[in-house]
Amino acid sequence: MFHSLLSPGFRPIILAIFACCLSISGRQLSAQTPVAAAPPQDGPAKTDSTAKSPPAPVGGPNEEVSSRDTPTTFKVRVNLVLVRVVVRDQQGKIVSKLKKEDFQLYDNRKLQTISSFSVETPETRTASAVASSAAEGSSSSADAAGGKAVVLPQRFVSMVFDDVHLSMADAVSVRDSATRFFGALAASDRVSLNTTSGQLTQEFTDDHDKLTKALLGIVPHSVSSHNFHDCPDVSYYQADLIVNKSDQQALGVATDEALQCAFNGDTRMMASAQNLARTAADRMVAQGDNETQYAYRHLEEVVRRLANMPGQRVLVLVSPGFITTTLQSEASEMVDRATRANVVINTIDARGLYAPDVMGDIADPSIDTIRTAGYKASYRVAAQFAQEDVLAQLADGTGGKFFHNRNDVDEAMREAGAAPAFSYLLGFSPQNLKIDGRFHTLKVALTSKEKFGIQARHGYFAPKTLSDPAEATKLEMQEALFSQEEIRDLPVELQTQFFKKDEAQARLAVLTRFDVKGMHFRKVQGRNNDQLTIVTGIFDENGNFVTGLSKVVEMKLLDTTYSRLSRSGFTVKTSFDVKPGTYLVRLVVRDAEGAQMAARNGAVVIPY
């Protein structure tokens, strides 16, 4: 399965753990399991792993199962690109009952074959805990859950409030709307709250009371200190016209205003008035650009954080919009970052349904003269429309939706943040895909002529060719680990067991069972050869990475052993020391000979 590469800002601690696991964990895997299986170790080590396989000579080239700490060179896989699609009719209602043959999918304008098709509803996103009955003295997660399904965190929604540009009235309105939105969340949803000023950060949680309390921190936080009225009073929009677009009319309006407010209309001071107008415009552009860049930097941090979450990733930006002036490239770069991280950005105009405000803020009346009032009013109206552009660009570029010109902001939040009642997941394998890291445009169409609205991602980045095979392997498995998509190239099953050592500690065992009949082997000197890389990640109930382990298993099976394992399969066990709680288990397996992958999700509840 293809997922866009993780952003360069990937959490250092997770990278360190992952790289360390790839380099040292192979030594923790026993070459073979003795006839008498050793019990799990309860020492200070946080993880251990064993492989259950038939006896073989110990040591040397005759080992049938061994490990090595140097990652193998993998063949390039045929990548599966997934496209999640929501279809709405002209009234905005979701269209269900569509089938695979109703869709067409284009990659760089070339029609593709849809190789996988599934339907997603809130019910399909609920997963049961997976654990077999444990050994004597231990308990299974199924027992701990009392037979009830354990709902995994599958959707991560970052709500970002643009308090740098919000007015107080808009801040109060969106706080009230967000409170009602929380009630529409599914049990598998996790929400974080952030602001573009960086003054508020609430990490991912499903605790509605905690989210509601955090909303009280959403108030305007202007980065720049604005004087009540400067002389001349130049807006960011007008200043952009003067400084960046060399608009002589805008400069003339500011000059005339400066002449009146600073020089009492003395025309002999026209040159000084123009210099004053240019200075005011330069100052305003600097202040406005600073606020815009400040907002972008915090949006980047949210995208980086969201990229590390194991599931669907949605960013909801609630903002009145802002003018980008010469910073249009910032929005394009934000779209690229989000696309690479599989983040969909939905945007909501916090102003709701509004009429252009010709006279400006009633609490801060303008001091426009008769000569400049008409021009200044036109600039205010143009600025209010221009503010929307960046919101539309962020949403459209990532396959999201821009909600604007509506008073039901709470309903807009529900549509933007909550999982759609019905969506389709299309998958295709790009033909003749070049591993060059370039962007590919995607288009989803319907075979029928009905005018339905289609919401889907607009593209993806092809993987890059990396000179270091180990680095390429690590990146590919990182992408799969921090996702929740099920990959079934290899016949792999996941089970979990645990036993409590005391009230504060437990030992969690992750069992990976392989069906040898579905694996590819290469015959070398009478042996059946293959190599497996197994990565196990443990996440808490809010999707935060807790710990992980990676290992490489090399198999050189005799024909008799291969025949026996083809009937019985074999199991690899990895153990972790964890605290009681609810955990998401993510398993990713990759083999060398077949260039195939498998990924599985599991859940375990360890009672306190």
C-alpha cells in the first residue's frame, strides 16, 4: 500500500526508537526455539521476542531460522494508492448505494483499474479486541473487555482556531458551535485543539469535558500591536496594493489622508505626506506578513503532529481567513505537506453568513475623509472577499471542503470534523509508476451523468528512490506503522495476550502467526529462503506512540521443514512491559522475496 512519506518533522523520539529497533532488535530474536520453551523474562528489559519454529542445528550456515541486524535489500513493491471518496447530491446529502462500476479514477489523466473497493460507515470503523486465551496465570483482552468490543481510535481530528485573526464576536460564536460538535463524535474519534497563536494546545482525547473546558482559552491573540488609528490609517489590504502591487490609486488615497491628518491639508507638504503614506504601508505589510507567517508556522506544527497519528487524519481550520499578499507559496507548501502526510484540511469561515461591512467595525469607527471614504470602503469590501481565498486553497488542494456563507457553523463543524455517514474507499495500483518522488494528480468521476459533488484527495507523491536500501525499508514501514489501513499481501494473523505482574505493571505479548503456504521462497543450495521484517507498535487509547520493536527474521528451510510448516504455520512472539490501560497494537510485516507487506490492527484492555 502506498502512503505519502512522513514529514521531515517526524517526532525525533519515535525516529530514534524506530532506527534503534531496526539496528539492534534482530539480536533479540532467538535463532530457534528449544524443545522446552523458555518462559517470558520479567527483567528490566522492556521488550523481548521469540520465534516458534522446528529444531535445527545450532549456529553456523545450517541454521533454518536466524536473525541479523542488517536490514535486507527489498525489491520495489507495486504500490496500492487508496482514495477515500464522499459523494453528495445537489442538496448536500450523502449518496449511498454506489458500486465499484459507478466510479472512474484517473492518475495524471490516465484511466486506472480500480482493484479494491469498500464502503465505510461508522459501524465498519468499530473493531473488536483481538486476543486469544492466554496461558495459565494470564488474562486475555477479550476477558478484560467483558466480551464487549473495544473501539480503536481510527480518526484523528485537529481543530485549529485562528485566534491570530479571529474577532472576539467570532471567537465566542465558534466556541459555542464547537461545544455542540463534540456531541457528534464517534467513539473511534480523537480530537485535539490548537490555535494559530500557539497559546492553546489540547492533545488528542475523547474526553468531551476536557475539550469543552479547553475551548474557554480561545480568545483573540493578535501577534502585532495595532494602534487605534494611525496617520494615515492604512489597512493590510491597501498596504499590499501600495507596496507589492505598486497601485498608484491606493498610494494616492493614503497620501491624501496623510496630508489631512498630519499636515492639516497643506498641499506644500505633499511630498512629506507621500513619504508618510509609504512608511505606513511598509509598516502594515510587515505586521500583516508577520501574523500570516506566525499562523502558518503553527499550522505546520499541527500537520507534523497529525502525521504521526495511526489512522485517518483531518485538520479543521476555523478562521475568518487572511490575506496572503506575497506569501501565496506558503499555502502551496502547506498543501504539499498535508498531502504527503495524508492529511485532509477542511476549512470553516468563522464569520458565517455575512454581508460585506462597508463602514468597518462599529466599535472602531473609521476616520475617513469625504475625499477618501469611498475608496476606503471599497478596500474593506475587497479585503473581506480576499480573506476567503486561502481557506478555499487549503481545502481544495488537500481534497477537503470549504464551508462558508452559512450561519450554521456548528453543522459545518460536524460535517468537517465528524466521519461521514457513508464513504467509499477506492484502491488502484499505478501502472508503470516511476519511483521519482513526483506529484501525481488524481481525479474521481462517476459513470452516470447525475450532477453529484465528489470529495476526494487531488493527488499523491510517488515514492522516491533512495540509495540506502535500509533507509528505504525504514521509511516504507514507518508509513505503514503510522496508518491503520489493513494490508493483506501476506497471510498474517495478529493475536495479543497479557498477564499482570503487579498492580502497576503488565507483560503484553503480541503473537504474529504466519501461513507459510502464502509466502514466496527462493531455492538456494537446497534450502527455501526468505527474509521477514516484523515491526510492532503500541499506541495508547488516544493514538499516542508508546513503544515499538522491529526485527529481521531470516529463514533457510529444509524441504522437510518447509513441508511441515506449510501445514502448521509458525508464530513469532514479541513482548512488552506496559502499564494497565487500553492499547492499540499495530503490526507491519514485510518479506524480501515476494516484496509483499501485511498490516494488522489489534486492541487490548489491561484492567487496573
